[in-house]
Amino acid sequence: MQLTVSIDVPTIEAGLLFYGAVFGFVETARPHPAFVVLKAGESTISLLAKDAGTAPAKGSADIRKYERHWTPVHIDFRVADFEATLEKALQAGALAEQIHRVKGYPPVAFCSDPFGHGFCIVGQDHLS
């Protein structure tokens, strides 16, 4: 089995800018003008261009929005250089909502991307 996470973004270009600059994702396929596959190392994500205000599913009363919102699923990006990745994320428009640096545990930053989606940056190393 292979797992790919798909992320709705207002435009493919905006998604490419953020996820490329922060996590090093590069485009590997564009099977449709509004759908792109990205890869960084062994990780793959997909971006779907979807307009704000559209329904996420047929019959749904909810609408797609790109300001901060809650979802029960988020992505954890495990990175070798926590501080550098966090800085790149902030410079690219992410918000750090909570940052935990607890001795004996990897550092974790609870963030949201410029499109309102929650994600975490998790350091691989334990803090001294």
C-alpha cells in the first residue's frame, strides 16, 4: 500500500510556493491542470486547486475556506532541522500556534499553512 495526502489549495502555484519553499517538495506529475503530485525524499503529497466557497462534497452544508479552520486530520512533517524548517515555514506565511521544546522529547510546532490547514513540524532529535 502507498499513502498520499491531498491538500486543497486556492491555486496550484500558491501551494507549490509554500510546500516547495518550506519542505522541498517538487512537482513530479500534473495529470490535470488543477491537480499536481509533489515529492520530497520518500514523501508524496498532492495539491488540488479548489475555489473558496465551494462545497467539499455533494450535499455538504459546509464550504471550502482558506482562513484558519479545524479539521480532525493533519500532517506531521518530521524534519532533520526543526529550527530551520520552522523559520522557513514562518517566512513562507505559516503561523506557529504552539511550540513545544521539552527536554527528552523532539520539538514540535503546531502550525497552520497560508491556506488555513493545520500541520505540525516535528524535530527528529531529542533536545538536550
